[in-house]
Amino acid sequence: MIVYYLILIFLYLLGLITAPLQLLPVASLSVNLTGALASAGNYLALFDIFLPVGTLFTVFGIVLAIEAAYFTYKAVRWVYNKIPGIT
């Protein structure tokens, strides 16, 4: 029961923090950008015959996630080593 109320308080605080964002108007893309994305999709579909573009994007995303995790690890270790008194 205590955990339930702690989560509820956290969600209300999160809603309070994000309330100003809900007052902003809905963003929309311009027609030129939408057309450019559609054209890029058509061009990529032509290459999908020879190379599996979807698989390449998935592998590229996984590699980027691994690199970001490694960079975060190195940054946390650097900060940890900068704290005096910790060996």
C-alpha cells in the first residue's frame, strides 16, 4: 500500500512538471519535409531489392545503442574516479 502511494505521488509530480508542455500546440511537419521523407523512402525501397535496408538500420541502431552505453559507462567511471576518497 505504501509503494502504491509513492508511485501515485511520483506520477502526480510528473504530471505537474509536464503540465506546461500540454499547453503547447500540436507540432506538424511542413509539406516539403514530408515530401522529402516520402521520396527518401521510395529511393530506399529501390535498394531494398539488393540490400536488406531494414536489417541494416536495425544493426546500425544496435551498434549505436552499444556505443552509447559504453560511452555512458566510461563517463560514469570517470566521474566516479574524480570523487576524492574513493579508490
